[in-house]
Amino acid sequence: MLNRRHSAHSWLWACLLGLLLAAMAFFFIPIAFVETAAAEESFWLTQLHTARQLLETDPNNLDHQFRLATAQAMLGRVEESMETFETLTSLGADDSYARVIVERYGGKPEYENDLLIQTFLAFAYYVDKDYPNSVKAFDRVIELDPLNPWPLNYQGFSLYQCGQLDVAVVRLQKSLRLQPNNQYTHLLLGLAYYEQGHYLKALAEFAKAPGAIKKIFR
């Protein structure tokens, strides 16, 4: 009886984990329900407005769309960023476009302190599912934008994909110290705890993310 209960319990956890990961992959996991803190908004709001102005005269420009999607994601505007990434796809942007960004900006010292370009690079690796390089690129973004929780969240998920669960937990915990009520961060932390075998901790984190789970499965 205990074995059957344990098997059923494991099966339920496995199903939940599989559904969550599938939904995140489908939605390109824009990790943001609570918007960026006011102190961190100024730069990304400027990028948001600039991108919108550029798109008024050239709405099909992939670079301008990518700039808009990046700013939205870094501000925590999840629905808007999802729509913009969908627009990019409809305009023909695929993995090759992400590699174009890497070739254009990667490894060039003149862009080392440029927050916008470094964030472009981090997302380009992320979109291309090059998670090891995404982790490295987000390191630089975090250095340049230390009070913003979103690069920590994206890096946390990249670390999760690389199997570096201990480091992922540390990054996500740091993100929660910056923004304690971010439900997506709690959801990601729950997934990391689950993979570590800390099922009660995972359940506690999932319980703090009802809105995130609801939006993923709507």
C-alpha cells in the first residue's frame, strides 16, 4: 500500500512538473508578473518608449521589435512581452535571428558596459536555448543592473536548464529579496526545489504562485 501511494504521489509530481515546463517553453517564459521596482524602471522605460517611437515609422523592423520585447520583459510586463515575441515570430524571426545578434555584438569590448546590448546578448542566447552562454551573459547584465530581479529570474531558469540547481536556487532567492511577491520567481524556485528532491519546500513555493500557475494554464 505504501509503495502504491508513493508511486501515485511521484506520478502526480511528475505530471505537474511536466505540465509546468511544457507551458513555460510554449510561452517563452517571460518571467514577470510584478513590475520592476521604480528605482530600476527609468532606463527600461526609456528603451520602451524609444522602441515604440521607432516602430511607428518601421513596424516590421526586427531589431526594434526585439528592443521592445526586451524592455517589456525587463519591466515585468508579461502579456506585452509575450505579444511582442509573437510578433517577432510572425515577422520571420527565428533562432537564426538570435545568432545574428550574437555575431553583431558578442565579444566586442566596446559594448561591455552597455546594458541594453548586454541584455540583447543574454536574451539572444536564451532564445537560442544556449543556456550556458545565457548564464554567462546574464552575469554581466546583473552587474550592470543589480537591483533588477528579472535578469536573476532568467538566469535562474537558464541555470535550471543546465542542471545547476544549487546556483539556480541562490539566484532565485536573491531575486525574491529584491521583490518578495513575484509569483513567477516563487514558481521557478519551486521547480528547482522539486528537482533537488525538496518536495515540501517546492509545494510551499507553488502555494505562493497561484496567479502565475493560473496564467500559464489559462
